Amino acid sequence: MNTEAKKGVLAQGAQNFKDLFHWKVRSTIIDENGEEQVVWEKPSLPPNPFRLITMLGLAGWGAYLIGFSAWTADAFDFHALSIQTTKLAKHFGVSKTKITEAITLTLLLRSVGAAVFGIFSDYFGRKYPLVINMWCLGALQVASIYCRTFNEFLAVRALFGLFMGGVYGAASSMALENIPSEARGLFSGIYQQGYSFGYVLAACVNLGVGGATNTWPTMFWVGAGFSFVVGFLRLAWPESKQFIEARKASKGSGTKNFRKSFTACLRAEWKVCLFAIVLMSWFNWFSHSSQDSYTTFMLVGKRLNNTAASRASILMKTGACVGGTIWGYMSQWIGRRRAMIVACLVCCCLIPAWVLPTSEKGLEAGGFLLQAMVQGAWGVVPIYLAEISPPAFRAIFVGLTYQLGNAISSPSTQLINYLSENNFITFQGRRVEAYGPVMAIATAIIALGLAATASVGPEKKGARFERAAAATAEVQPQLLVYQKEFDTNSETKSVDLTQTQTALSK
């Protein structure tokens, strides 16, 4: 069943919302005349995940694992700071809120790095921009150790954020463009949990070094080594086959073609870009508000020692890895937006179990379940952004919208800490900072806002973005190929579609 998509932002948003209540999955496509149409697919039973895993060949697994490792190292480097807020506050003689200024600066500068390295990745390829990213991250981790004052530390972490921002778009594009389309939901969920896995590794290292203030540099040394190793692995692995083949069509006019395609893309896709930025703002508020201060919450609000708090943090993010994988896999069956929304709503129901327990085991169980939903919604993000992005500009679209969302949410940790340190509750007869209530209220509001935003967004599940020409290719206005394939039990047959990227001026 094909129906023409409604025109206008409000009408389209209303239609997207109504479509959530149809069992069939709705996808928006563009035909050879540039007209948007709606195609409905009858969902099949979830595919066997073990079969999906065996679909990747050596090239696919190599590219995927290196992309996953880059994202994991990126997360480790970030959490090397956030998980040691208390230690760094004592080392530099400032408040914990002051330390979170470094997190804020890192998040703000990441959008600049995403724009610069996203353009490099779409123009030069996935390889060398990512290599430079990882090596610079390693060098800046080392530089952080040798800062003599807190202002020097802030300056280094700001520069660190710039290079950190370039990782996500290039790494996710490299990883997912080698995955068969029917397996992308599962592998998107696994890929996104590189962030949670990086947190788990950071928490394990933090647990190993102990709670003494002078142990904080060890985390940064480990992060530096991790980043350098991933950079060398990426250097040894060849460029993406899809990117090499796509660039063959440039015919020596790559820069001119790229400029024309990029300008045309902005004219045609700016509404989708704005939606993605708003969505990613909610997502980043969601994760940072529910996790960055959680270790501090257990140390200060629940009176756990460093060892117990680290154990609880590890189990919390282990739940995130499990939830992200499951919901990413489910999105291949029920649709991307439905998976996000259901995970957010279940998260709201789990908030009391997350902040009210008083024992270590209770906090571990609540944290595990809540983060399984938070990162469950996140598990859909890599493939969802890749599918709604302009195919030739996946690296910059995915990376920049993600990092602009990060920039908008950058005050989240600082705000949580400020509100918590200036409000108090009584716990076991003692007056403690109100991390629990502040985090609970913030998470509930953000989860509902995220669900509402996703409910009016586009759905393009199954888009064959890897078949698009590179942005440097010499193409006629309507020759970016975009294929949509359907399951054998779909009510429509498999079709080849030509997506009009935009009318390029000759």
C-alpha cells in the first residue's frame, strides 16, 4: 500500500504520530520524481539473532569491531573524567560543580570537531580522519595529567572535546555501512553500547586503582594507551570498499562536486537536520542526567564507599549494554521510533527502583534496569540517524547532529550537581545532598520529552544508504541511488528507488 506523504511540517508530524498506532511499519521514501510517498510493511517475526551475526564476513567484522573500539575508547576517555569528579575536586582544591565545568567544555567543543572531521570523513574517507582523531585524543589524555592548575586542565579538556567530537560520525558510518540491512538494528544496538562498555571499563579501572586522590592520573594513562592502539588498528585496516567505489565517480572534480552537493543537501534536508538536533538534545540530556553524577550520588547520597559505588556503576552500565542490544534488535521488528518510545516510558516506571533503595544490591538492581531502558532507547540511534540522513553525508549528519545535541545538553551534569549540592534531604538521620530527587525528576521529564519528540519524527527503516554515491561523485541531479527492500511477506514487492537529493545547478 503506497500513499503520498502529507506536506507541511505540522501535517507530517501529525501523520507520523498517528502511524505509531498502526501495526504495520511506515517508511517514507522519495520516488524518481522527487515526490515523498509512504510505504507500509507488515512486520515479520524477529529474525534469529545468531543468523544475523553470521551474516558478516571478515571485512564486515573488521570494520565493525574497529568502529566499535573507537567509540568505546572515546567513551572511556570521557568517563575517565566524569567518574573521578570527587578525586579531581580534591586534587585541584575546587568544588565538584567546578570540576563539571570541564565536562561542559568538552561537550560544547565536540560539535566543532564533529563538523570539521565529519566533512573530512565524507570527503577523504573514513580512515585517516579517524586515525588523527584517536591519536590526538591519546595525546590530550597525557596532557591532562601534566596540568599544573585547574585553568590549564580546563583548556586541555576543551581541546580534547574538539577531537573527541569527530569520532562518532566516522566510526558509526564505517561500522554500519558494512552490515546487511536486515542485521542493522541488532548491530546498531551493540555499536551504541560501546559508550556504555567504555564506562564499564573506566569503572573497572577506577575500582582497581582505589579511591585515593593521587590515583586519578592512572585512568588517563590507560585511556591514552587505548586511544593510541585503536588509531594504529584503524591505520592498518583498509579504507571502506563502499567509499572507494563511490569515489570512482568523482572524475577529478571531487571538490566542486562536494561543494555543490553539500549546498543542495542543506536546502533540501534542513528540516530533518533540525529535527535530529532536537532529538539528540533530548537523548544527551537523558544519558548525562541519569549517569554522569550517579557515582557521586552513591558516594554522597547513599554513603557507599568507593569500592561499592564502583561495583554498582559497573552493573548499571552492564544493564545498559544488555538493554541497548535488545532494543536495537527489537527495532528491526517493531520500528525505530516505537522502540525508542517504549523504552522511554518503561524507564519512567523504573525511576523509584533506581533512586529509593538504600542497600548496594538494591541500587545495583535499580541501576541495571533503568540504564537498560535509557541505553535501550539509545541503541536505536546509530541506525536511525543513518537512515534519515542524506546518504552521501552520513558522517557529518550523524556526527554533527549527535554532537550539537551534546552541546545543547552540555550544562546537564553541572546543573544536576548544582541543584543537588544546594538542596538537601535526610538519609539515615544525616543531612545529605539531594542527588536522588534531582536526578529522578530530571530523568522523568527528559524521558517524556524524548518520547514526545520521537513520536512526530520520520521513519525510514531499511534505507539502503550504502548504495548512494559519494558526495564527491559526478552525478546528475537525480542520480543518487537509494534502494528499499522488503521482506517476502510484505504487501509490496522489492523496488529500486531513485532518490532526488536535490536539483543541482549546472
